[in-house]
Amino acid sequence: MLRDVRIAISVTSEVDKILEKIAEERGVQKSKLVETIVLQWLYERGYVKIYHFNFRDNVISLWDTVLGRIVDLEYKPDKRMLFCNYCKAYVCGHILTAKNHPDIKPKIIKWDIIIDEY
């Protein structure tokens, strides 16, 4: 089991206000928001790979090697988008990586999923 490690960072008050606003919109703590931002950065640079996944109903479950846990990407038919239940977002490293995975991509095409990339 992976152990959480705390780190301290300093940001300007303007950045802090933006993080607070986004965290509130997502319904997560600011520390969780910062964690998901770092995870996306890691995914975009190839530090995290998807090694295992499962499909069930409208959910794609991924094994996140950095978090040491399963992350569920839920298909929201009304929006035609995936929603990451861990990051509480429609765009994150988990979703962007899943869309490019050769075994997951056909499911995304079949569901006609729209994936925004900021």
C-alpha cells in the first residue's frame, strides 16, 4: 500500500484564489485539486502508464500505478463525455491517457465520446 506524503508549496494569493475557486467548483479540497494537476502533468509526460483496465456498463476502470489504486472513468451519455470520479473532472490525465490507449480507444469511438483537451 502506498503511503501519502505531505509537501508544502508557496503560491501567490492570486493563484491560491484560483485554486480555491476551481476546487469549490469540483467539490474537492484544494490539496486534492493540486494532486490531480500534478497527476495530469505526470500522465502527459509519460511517467504513468495504464497497465490494467476493465469495462463494465458505462465505466472504464483503470489501475493508476502512481496512486496505487483503481480510478473509474464514467461515461456520461447526456454530455457524451467521460467523467473521472477520482479527479472530479471531465478533463484530466486519466482521461487523456485512456483516449490514446489502443485497447480503450475503440470503446471511446463506439460510445462517440467527446474529449476536450483544454
